Amino acid sequence: MTKKDLFFILCILLFFSCDGLNAQMVSKSGTHPPTVSVERLGKYEAFLKKEIADGKIPGAVSYIMINGQLVHNGAYGYSSLKDMTPMQEDQILHLMSMTKPIVTVAFMMLYEEGHFFLSDPVSKYLPQFKDLKVAKDLNAGLNGETEPANKEITIHHVLTHTAGFSHGLAGTELDNAIAKALYFEPQKDIESRVNTLASLPLVGHPGEQWYYSASPDILALLIEHFSGVNVADFLQERIFNPLGMKDTGYNITKENQKRWGPVHNYNKEGKMANSEQQLPIEGNTVYGGTHGLFSTAPDYMKFCQMLLNNGKLNGQQFLSPKTLELMTMNQIGDLSQGPGQGFGLGFGVTTDVAASKSLGSVGRYYWGGAYSTYFFIDPKEELIAILMTQIQPYSGYYANKFQQFIYQSLTE
């Protein structure tokens, strides 16, 4: 063998060795996996600390995972300004609307068992949703003129907030009346609240608008209808126990109540303080789909890990990858959820990064809660991020800042 032949063979070996090394560095998405810059994350931590120091938020818990590795976790400030109790990473907080994705996942587990089609009318299973009425004037309250809905609401409408139901948050006279009926009048259980919802006028005809709504409560009642057990027990058995979400549920046990973080708002003097009105942390019997769960950032991270891992965690397949693919694609067509944002089955979904005027990726899915809790999952970057505080009223400000700071910290 000549020196020339030996050199040629060495070049071939070197080529395949480098190719193999590169293959090990490529993520499952087919691109080099991003990393998180500690220096750039410092901007995010500095922002949180300044918001706390300036009296904008009481405290916060933040978790970030990328490529299956927890790269950031921290607790900042206080869980209670009244007692000046330091925030802990395992602080038990109100999820509020971050309950919705969990209940939707539970509902879709029943879909995989063949209990229903997404195209089924809800009245097939819950007759009280037959012959619904639509308000002609949203500022006429409950006494305004109505007309019959031009079609039946389907399970797909309920999952996508396109049925015409309301959450009572938009500020119209009808919204205010709906909020009062659903959340300020006594409700015995989820069936009671859903029956109230069915008795109220719709804000629009089914399928003709995206309108943030209390429709996940209907999913909760349907879970009970199909499974034969209440929602709290279903979630505990099918999701929380297998995932190891030991601090998640509709009530907080006596021994864990010392880890509860109360909600805060601004008092008459314009200073942040513990809210004078707190939702009960025990004795709750309305196991809702809209809100109601308590959890911690570590617990919610386990739920998000399962989602990002194609529905599998701890050796158990909770949902099929194809079901999750369906849930995290835009299901509302041209209906507006926000600039560059669509809506899947239980999640907001980024459809156009340029139109969103913010950092992100197409296919990012996410949601938040009324007391300023937020999460997003970015399959392209193999990224999960969670930020939890407890302050009202809700503002998209912290969700937008959170997203901006996390994405600017990514490097390759």
C-alpha cells in the first residue's frame, strides 16, 4: 500500500468519523440542539428581581427545560407579602386557566378510547345543550332579544372555544351577567355550573367566532359522563399519580396548606398586597375544566414533559403522538385568537412568528392563568418554560416578557 493509498483511506475514515460525531450532536428535530446562555438568562432573572423590588409582583417561580435537561429553576421574592414568606420552588399555587390543558388532555384520553367523535353534537350526550339561543345584543344583558342557534354545538366547537359560549370576561353587559351566574352564584358541583352555562344565551352562532369561554367545564362534565367517575378522581388516577404530580389537585391537604401561595392585587393606595378575597383551598366540590386546580412548577413541568415527549413519560403512553399532533395544530382556520396565533384543542398555537411581532417558533403551544401563571412548549427547540406568580388582574404583559426573555437566551 502506497502512502497515497493510506492517505486516501485515512481521509475516508476521518470523513465518516466527523459525520458520526455530527450525527450525535443533532437533535431529534434534525437541527443542532440549542443551548441556554447563563449570561443571557441573567437578563431574565434581573427583570424578575426588579419587578419584585418595584412592587409589581410578590414573587415568582421559574422553570426552563431544554433537550430534556432542566437548565434553570428558581424561586424569587415572596409567596405572601402579608407574612413576608419567601417563595419556594414547590410553592402550591392557583393554576386558574392552566387547568384547561390538563382537563383537555384527560378528555382526549377518552377520545382515544372511542367514546365519541369530535364532530358529535354535545346534545347527544348532554341533552341540555339542545336548542340553544344566541343573543342579538351583547350589551342588553340576560333580558335582551335572542334567536335560535343556526346549528348545534359540537365537541370540536367546545374544544376550540368556537361554540359561542363566554367566560364572562369581555366586559359587555351579557359577559358580566354570565360571570355572575357562573362564578358568583352558588354551584354544588360541575353539573350544576354546566347546567347554568347551558341556560345562558350564546354570544354568537357556533363556529363563527373564537371567543374565550367556560366551555372546558363542559369537557369536565363529559369526562364524568363517559368515565363514570368524578373529574378529580379521573385526573388523580389517570394523570397525576402516573406522572408523579403529588401536589396537584382541586383541594390542598391540611399538611400542605403551609405551602400555599395566596393571590395578590393592588389596594386602594395602589400598593400590592394580599387580596382581601381568596378562593377556598379546601372543601371545593366543583371540579371544573376552566379553573380550580392547584399545582407547583415542578408538577406542571412533568405534565409538559409528557406532552413534549410525544405523550409518553415514566414508561407510560398517556396520549398517542398523532392525537397530540392534532391537539397542537391550528383548528380555528381564519378565526382570530391573536396576531399570528391560532388555537388547537386546549392550547393556543403560534402560526406566524412575523405576524405575532414576538420571538418564538411556528408550532409553539401555550396557555396561562388568571393569576399570572404561564407556560409554553416549543417542539422545534425542544423547550419547555414555566413562570408562575399570583397576582391579579391578569395581563398579557408578563407572558410576553417571559417569552421574550426565554427566547433571547437561546444560543447554538
